[in-house]
Amino acid sequence: MRNLLLAGCLAAGLALASCGDGAAPAPTATATIDQTPVERIGLPVFGPADQNLIFEGVIEGAMTDSEASCTWFRGATPEKGRFQLLAQAYMSGARHSLRVIINGYTGPGEYSWDGVPGSGPEVTIEVDSKQKGHAHVFVAEPGDNGDLEATISSPDQGRITGQFQCPGIPK
């Protein structure tokens, strides 16, 4: 009886094993997921922001209240970070824009560039997308305001000095 029971169990097991979809599939490679933490790409902060910037040269006047955006893009290495301020406002009877770009931005601090490639983090300005130059910028903690001294050198000569403000802390 015992042998009969064992034979029945063996037959049932073979019958169940053969009920599948055939032979078991060969194992396949599974992609691995890189678990290295990654910084978020900079999210722009938009909105109104008070400025205290004096323009001299082709554009004369004071930029006081503005619509602004500030962004901090973190790069693959600290030297590849980028900060960008764009402020637009009416002054001297027309709408004007100021863009400040710091390539090599690592966070609040002092940034200066003399316009010579490779001499340090590049700090450039654009006024109305036409006038270009370089600048000395101090970004105060926590990164939403600072001081600006800029020289417009192409195609005309000019100067911008004062304090800038972001509508929030760029992330």
C-alpha cells in the first residue's frame, strides 16, 4: 500500500509539473538602476522683485520694480553650475531687460570676471539682448539678492551698479 501511495504521489507530481506552458524560460538580463543621488535641475523662481539698479550709458535710468526670474542650474561638477537672473522693467519710458549669467556658480559668494576666457567663472550681462559686458557680482546668503557692478562694452559703453533681488531663493 505504501508503494502504491508513493507511486500515486509521484504520478500526481509529474502531471502537475507538465501542466505549465512548456519548458521554463531561460533567465534574462535585468537592467540595473543607477542609485547615485542627482541634484534637481534648477527650477526658476518667477515674480515681482524690487531692484535698485542704476543704468548709465546708452540706457539711462533706475530699475526699481521688475518682473524677474532667477535660476540656479547645478552642473555635473561645481565648476559647471550656472546662475541666471533676468529682470524686466519700465524705465526711461521703455521696457528694458537685464540678464546676469554666472557660469561656474557654486552658491552665494563673490564672482568676478575680467572678460578674459579661462580667467575664472564667467560673469556676463546682457541688456535688451543687444548690449553685452562683464560684471562683478556678490550673491548674498541665502542666494536671493546681492550687489552688481557691471561694465557694458559691446557694442556701446555703459555701466550698471546697485543691488538686485530675486523673487525667491533659486533652487
